[in-house]
Amino acid sequence: MPVQLFVREAVPHEAFQLVNNRLLERIRVTAYVDFMSGPLTGDGVRGGWTRGLATVRDLLPRRFRRGGPVVPVVRLTGVIGFSTPLRPGLSMAGIARTLDRVFAMRNAAAVALAINSPGGSPAQSHLIFRRIRDLADEKKRRVIAFVEDAAASGGYMLACAADEIIADPNSIVGSIGVVGGSFGFDKLIARLGIERRLYTSGEHKGMLDPFLPENADDVERLKKLQREIHDDFIALVKSRRGGKLADDDNLFSGEYWTGRRALDLGLVDAIGDLRSILRQRFGDKVLTPLISAERGFFGRRLFGATRGDLMASGLAQSGLAEDMISALEARALWARYGL
């Protein structure tokens, strides 16, 4: 009569016998049964415990086993910093916990960044860049960035946080520059007979108001700010890419290229994809768990204020309108790269 390792009356008899027989055919399980049937001695207990743990480990799904190389993956996706109450963008506040969890994983062989962003806020881009570098230095972890559709503008700044950048041949890479824009409604409101009344304290407080005629001095002030941010961006790229960058006058002009051309320019290190490259580097058994943002009780990602908080504060309805505007702005930003 076969030894039965477990009993589940709810399982059909034939299925139970099949599983039971397969388990008993395993050498380790047989040794475990022998241990359970034999006399309890010190060496026997220790040996049986070790064999038992090995058996249980082999029966677990691969993602729960120890021993194989692990490269956790964090996704950095979307427009950076474009945020509404109900549609948070990619920001430091939203990604900080996730980054902490990724770099806290013990014995990780490296950390992978899956980047798909057309850019956005320079400040938020730099804050995320800085946090990744601080954690990488603190934990002594190598960081590898994998570009999907785009790593453009602020998205490329995020990629520069990695020690190595890998792109698809058709990825959009670059756009190292600063852009800003607005609309002018002064002629429209004049045609409608609307008078603009703006009250400020400070000579330049109403600078670049879209309902007033454009002022050349105000435009020059804005361009000066943009040049400062652009210079910082260029310095960051040079500090991270070093001598890999090609000598090309258009490199920091705001132009962007395919992943294949970006490789020639030194903006990326290789062409490939996350799964293939990590299997080449760390073996076919490498595990790549995706570490995503924590979720609340109703499954919504925790990026700060919850939907319940917004409803209680009366911001939900205004948030819907802002969501629509934010979606249009995000769509326009992606469209700049033909995506």
C-alpha cells in the first residue's frame, strides 16, 4: 500500500494518487519519508530537515525559490510631472517607495529600469535621477536601463541614471533640450469685447500672461531660465556618458534619433530588449520580478491623495476636467515624437 504524504478528501481519488505517486518517485521525497519513519537522532533530524526544505523549495514556483539570480524591474512610464488629483504623473513622490523596495531586495544581481517616457518636468526628472543614483551608490547595485518606445528629454535623463542604457532599434532617444509654450488670447478677448484686469504686486508677477500681449523682455527672461536648465542637462549627460558621446554638433540641440542611430552617437550602449539581455548576462534562470507601486484597499495605486480623500474634499468633479486637460497635454507631448 503506497505511503500517502497528504490527504485531501476534496481531491478526486485518481488525481490524488497521481500526484502522490509522482512525489514518491522523487529521490528527495523518498529520503524524507525514510527520515520520518526512522529513529530520531541528532544527525538524522538535521539531515532530514535539510532534505525536507530542499524538497519543498523544488515544489515552489520559481519566483519563490532562492539560489537563482534576481534582477528586479521597475517601470518608469509616462509623462514626468504632469499631474492632476485623479491622474498622477511620474513624479518623485509617486515613485520613491517603489525605488526603495527595488533597491532593498537582498542579493539582487542588478536593478533594471524599463523606461518609456517622452519627458516632462525637468525638476521631477532630476529628482528621480538623483534618487536612483543615491540608492545605487548606497546599495552598490549596478543599474541597467531598457528603453521601450521613448527615452526623450526628461525620459533620457532618467535613463542616464543607469550604468548602462539599452534601446530597441526603433526607440526614440535624445531630445536633450528644454521646451516651453503657451497661447496668446489677447486678440481673441479684444474681439469679444472682454477687458483683461490683472492686479499684481511685483513688476514681473504677471509675466507671460496669455491674455496680455507678448512682452519681448519677458520672453528673454524665460529663455534665460531655459538656457540654465539646458546647461545643467548637458552637464548631467556628459558626466554620466563620459567619453562615449560622439563629437556631433546636434547632440544637445534637442534633436532625437532612433535607438540604432543613438548607439552610433554614444547615447546608448547596446541594442536589445530586457528579457534577452538579462538572460544573456545572468543566465536562462534569471528572475525579473516587476516591483510596482503599492496599492490601496480598492486597488488604486498609492501616489499620495486617494480617491476617497478627493471626494471628501470636493475635488473629484474639478479633477475630471483637469484629467481631460492633462490627457491632452500628455498626448501632445507623445505626438512630438510621432508616437
